[in-house]
Amino acid sequence: MSHVDTVINFNRYALGDNDLQVSCKAQLDEHGVLVLPEFLTASAIQAIASEGREHAGKAFYTQSDHNVYLQPADPDFSEDHARNRLVQSSKGCITTDQIPEDSLLHQLYASTEFKSFLCNVLDEQALHEYADPLSSINLHYASDGQELGWHFDNSSFAITLLVQQPVSGANFEYVKDVRDADAGDMNYSGAQRILDGETAVTTLNMEPGCLVLFRGRDSMHRVTPTEGDTTRMLVVLAYNTKPGVSLSESARMTFYGRLS
């Protein structure tokens, strides 16, 4: 058995099985999201959650106002236009170098079986860690009242693991294929309707130990405010399709408050 047999629930997910890979890829391609419940073993999620609570004091907290396109304001549009309208995001984060070297998260991130599975589902040739010491594995914290406002991702895919669910709130909501970034179609009117609450949204149901692959570049999404005394903890596993890539210095300062 693999060296991550205590981390990944291989009894439920035989990652090397071609039928599983084809099925997962089809779901991701059709829906823009793939949800794999109980992807982690019960002991792994317990250990990661305990580790997260132990190191929560190291988290760097940010609060920012931004538009859904994550771009500077465009003076050609009014402040309340979808292109410029501000929403709020706030969270805490510990970075790769703050996660203990013997953490199960490092084992999972580096696992050949896991990366091969991801490549086949995401239709990528290879996945590489970030060259900087901060950006590959991030553990995010959202306490009472903290949220992620509506936005589009800059990257083509995101890989997350839910570690701890709050008492209530913190719902992941999205609307699929709102824009076509590659074609330059920003669909301001569609974004406006979502911001105004006029469009039906899809809510993902997730439990701790759940793996989620999400294509958020063209799908608008948010996480509603956390409610209650239990902090939401979510791991982001970030890979690059090319080796030697670092997150930009400006992004590192914004998200982590430091460069290294």
C-alpha cells in the first residue's frame, strides 16, 4: 500500500482505477466542480484538524474590499456597476512553511498517486509545487462573521479539503459559466444579477474530509459568513502546471504579509 494509505481513503477511492478517473473527469467537465466525500480517512482529518487548531495563532489575517473580477476599478464604469462594485473578503491563513514537516498534508501534497489522479481528472500533463516556500499548501481560517465575497478565480482550477465545519453559515455558493474569460466576455449584466440576488445559486454540501476540485475562472462563487464559535478550516492545495513558478511578491504580501 502507498505511503499515504493512512491519509487517503483508498477503500472508497482507488485513485489508479481508470473508471474512477474517467467518471471524475466527466463530472468536473460537466458541472465545473467535483466533490469527493470522505476522501481523507477519519484519523487523517482528525489529525489535520488538531494540527490546525494548534497552529491557528500563527495565522495572518486579511480583510479586503474587491470587485468580483479581482481587478483595479475601471473609471469607465460607475462605482455600483458590476465591474467595480465592492464586496468584502476576510480570512486567516498559515502557509506551507508553517505547517509541520511531518504533517499528513505534506504527505498528501507530494503523493505520486494523488498527483497522477489529479492530472488525469484535470487533463494536465504534470503538477508542480510552488517555487516559493509559502504558497503550495495554505490552511485558511474563517471565524464568526468572516467570509469570501463573490469573485472569479484567476487560475483555471482550485483544489481544496474541508477540515472543520462551523456551527452554521460558511456555505460555498456558485453560479456556473457566468463569463468566458478566454473570449474576453465578462458578462457584466450576469454578474450584476448575481450581486443583486436575482439569480439562483448552487450550494455545495461538504463535510470534513471532503475533497473538492473547482473550476472557478468563469464560475462566480463565494463563501457566506461563518456563524458561531467554531472556526471553519479549509486547506488549499496549490499546484502549477509548469515548474519553478512562484506566487508574485505583491500577492504574497497581500495574502501572507511576508515574502518568505
